[in-house]
Amino acid sequence: MQELGLKARKAAGVLALASTQQKNAALQAMAKAIRANANKLIAVNASEVAAAKTRDLKDSFIDRLVLTTDRVEAMAKGLEDIAGLPDPVGTTLSEWTRPNGMKISRVRVPIGVIGIIFESRPNVAADAGALCMKSGNAAILRGGSDGFQSSILIVEALQQGLEAAGLPAAAIQMAPTTDRASVGEMLSGLGGAIDLIVPRGGKSLVARVQAEARVPVFSHLEGICHVYVDKSANPAMARDIVLNAKMRRTGVCGSAETILIDRAGVKANLLPIIRTLIDAGCEVRGDAEAQAADARVKPASEEDWSTEYLDSIVSLGVVNGVGEAMAHIAKYGSQHTDAIIADDEKTAQKFLGEVDSAIVLHNASTQFADGGEFGFGAEIGIATGKLHARGPVGLEQLTTFKYQVRGSGQIRP
């Protein structure tokens, strides 16, 4: 692991000076290598998925692990999309001239070496490695045991692309072990080699990272996402958005976990939304009013309101307007992604302005909490902290800045 750190630090120095054309050439070559190795990758992944299924894991976990032909192609296309994005490195954020004639510029620069610790999603290796490289950073990846061999093959394809473009293969490396001790070594910073840690996984992993890391961390503990249906909501739109927000993919962090319905709009929205969810195979756990509306609704416990199910289960309750909805979100939410469905613009603006979450949406599904959907090409994760980066972490968020000051002989009196 220490050797990985030394190689990454050296590679980061090369990447920081690499041209946009060279980095884009690497990304195009990476996509080509992914496609060339697709059959092998899918076969290896299938054996890992079969082994995971013997362990009685959640369907949502298995879904994140699986690589299909379409998902491998999406991975390759994602690399090409990143190549098409503007290079943030070297961008001048602002500039000004002081009264003494000194010219000051704030310029984007890479962070350095980024450690990414992830669990079941092999595609994270491609997204994270490519985003780090395009933003001028070296990446050290540490994947979970369930998809370890799939991740190794993906990283090998990325390294082929780097070498084809004349960049060091060590710019994207995979920890060679799934031993938990390797996580501890990365959290310690590998002797100063790692500048930033990004965890992608469950609550226990992220909690450990936040507790033990000796370097800065981009992370979120949970995606307890809400959809609030205001009395002014269009009922058909509300049903469509709630169904998509919950059931499109239940295992992603942008999946809605709690639905809140304005008491003044109960007649138009409560029973239709409950029926829509249950008919789609979703278990609804609700408050007394939700249970009274449909006997199939199970009682919600206090714990349910703060649970990230990542499954076909949702909590549903009735609230007295947008104020009570926002109070509920503040109490039980995780500052990830929350949505309001409303035709009343004033109410919608109140929600957007006052809900303290990384992403807030009006009349749109929480499943849009995704870097690709934001036009970032891909994301390395969703950050719910408030320092440096918040929301989808794409290319710009993987840079910092420095000040360049140009003088003409000025000295300070």
C-alpha cells in the first residue's frame, strides 16, 4: 500500500501538467479497452454475482454489483462523455488588479492523490478513475470483496488507456487486497501520499471513514430523500414523480425513502399515491391517516422515518403544509436530496430556499440526484457536507485553486 502511494504521488505530478488533449486521448482509449474486454468482464462479474447470491444479500446490493452488456457499454460511453467535458484545470475563476498594480488570479488546480473506497459497484472504478484523471488527479481505488475481480479488470482497461496516451499507468491504481487493514492504511494517508478520501458505500463504511480518516473526506452517511406533495400539486404529476422517485431504482442513494402529503390535498393525493406505490410492488409504512386510507398500509415506527431502505419500502405521512414538511425533513433527513411537487410557485420557492439539503428539486424526481443528469458526465459520489464540495462531485469539485500573483517590482512598506 505504501508503494502504491509513492507511485500515485509521482503520477499525480505528471497528470497535473498533462494537456487536455492527452487526457482526452487516454479516456477514448480507456473506452475502447473496456469494450474490447466486455465479454471477459461480464463473465467474471457473473461468477461474482453468483457467489454473492449464496450469501443472502439484499436484492438492491446484488443490483449494484451486476454488470450487463448495457451497463458495460454505459461505462464506456461515460468515459467518452467525460472526454467531451471542459477541462477544469488551469481555468481562471476570477482576477483583479490591486491599487499597487499587482495582478491577482485565482486558478483551478488538481487536488493531488485521491483515495476512493467503495463496496459493491464495480462501475465506480471507471467513473472515479476517469474523473480523477481528467481533473489532473491520481487515484487509488480500494474495492469491496464482492466485485473485486470485476474492478481489477476495469482498472486494467483504464491503465491500458493511460499508457496508450503516454501517461503513467500508476495514475489509476487498485489496492491489491480486500483486507480491511488496507482501508486503515488509506485512511491514515499512506505516509502523506493521499490528499483526499472519497467513500462510496453503506453507512458502516462511511461512518468508519469519517471516524478514522486523517485526511479530508467527501462523503454522505445516508440518502434519506423526501418527496413532499403540496396541496397545489397536479395529482397525475404527483403520482408519476413519486412512483419514479421510489421505484425506478430502489438501491441508489437518490431513491425517495419518505413521502409527505399535505393534509389540505389528502383527498386528491393520499389514496391514489398509496395505491400507485402498492400496485408497483412497494411496501408502504404509514402514519394513522395513511393506514386509514388503505388497509394494506403497515404502521410506521419512529425508526422508519429515519431509515434508508434502499429497497421497495417507503414511509408515508400526512403533514400540515410546507412548514411542517420542512420541519420533518430537518428532523429526519440526511441533507442529501429532497423534492417538492407543487404548482404554487411561492410555496415551491420557500421549499427550495429553506430546505438545507445538497439537492432540492421542484416538480422532478429525486432520482435525478446524479452527476450525469447534472451534465457533469459522471460523478464520484454525492457530498452532503458543506465545505468545498456539495451535491454531485464531478470534475470541478475534484479541483482546488491557487492564487497567481504578478507584480512589477512591488515591495510591501
